[in-house]
Amino acid sequence: MESTKLKRPKHKGSPKLFKNPILEKLTHTHISIPLIIFGVIAAALIYYGIIEKGFEVPEMVLLFFAGMFFFTLVEYLMHRYLYHIPATTPRRQKLSYTMHGVHHDYPKDKSRLAMPPVLSLIIATVLFIIYRAVLGDYVFGFLAGFLIGYAGYLAVHYSVHAFKVPNNFLKVLWHHHSIHHYREPDRAFGVSSPLWDHIFRTMPRKSPKSERAKVGTSIDPS
């Protein structure tokens, strides 16, 4: 059973996830907060890598883009296999809904379009420890790119849900994500890029041109 069923989403309101008021408050995040936090952390990592560890700028640039590229794969895998984990038990169903199902039910809830900063900072710290063990000092450039990749993903995801479809090359991302929400929740898992959907063959199925045009006009086709 899919973790999120294809059903009519609610475009107003914000559901309560926790009885505890502190936990409930932590589930709401203004998009600017994680963008600032991870932008500053990424800049500090690059600065430390160049000034304190002696990396040349070209080295840091390569590590930075390697980290950004790796993030797109992690984004895809997490969205496909963690956020859409089959809800085979009540506990899994609750976990799935709390992590991601609520977003499918309330896609216009702007305060829940980013992971709570406290949780994302904990995950970033764990990633630093793991990457440091694997990459050594290369972690400073690599993790900086990874975090900017995450910030870019947040910016794209927020824009797709909060703003109208732009009349430029970014329109493909609006179209791609709207298909995931409104037509095929088992496909189109890439948000910042459809690259891994192409590679792992989860691109949307072909549909009549009239239907594609309708879905592509907005993240909210109603």
C-alpha cells in the first residue's frame, strides 16, 4: 500500500500532528530559516577548508559540485524509499504521514515545506561525522556542496508550491512535481532535478496532451 494515496488535497489549513504544543510548534518552519542556516554553514565550511586546511580554490569547487550532485541522488532515494515507505503497519502509517503524507494532503501549507531546522541540523551533524570518516578533510568542500544542494532543493520545492508556474526553463520542475502530487505519486520523485527519474525509470507515464497541459499549468490544477 502506498504511503500517500492519490486523493483530493486540501489547499487551506494546517493539520495538527502532535498533542504536545512544543513538538507541534517545531513542525512549522519558515522557509528562510533553513536557507540562511545552511547557507552560512556551507560558507563556513568552505572558508575553513581553504584558510585552515589549505585547499586550493579549484579543489574546493570540484568538491562542492560533487557534493551538490550527490545530494540529488540522496534526495531522490529518500523521497522514493523513505517518504513513500509502504504503510504496512499502523506505526509505519503514522511515520509515513508525519514525514510526508501530510504534505500530500496539505501541499499549500507553506510552514511545512521544509524539515524542522533542529532535526535537519542533527542530520547534518551526523552526515559530517560520516563524511569526515570517509573523506577526511575533503568533507569541508563536499558537505558544503551537499548542504547547498539541500538549500536549493528547499527553494525549488517551496517555489513550486507557493508561486505560479514561471514562463522559463524552470517550468519543467513545476510540471514534474505537479504530476507527482496530482497524477502519479509513485513516479516523478525528483524535485530539484528529474535526472534520477530518468536513470531509474520513474519518469511519468505518457498521457494525452490535453491532460499534460492541464497538469503543467500549476501545482494546483483545481
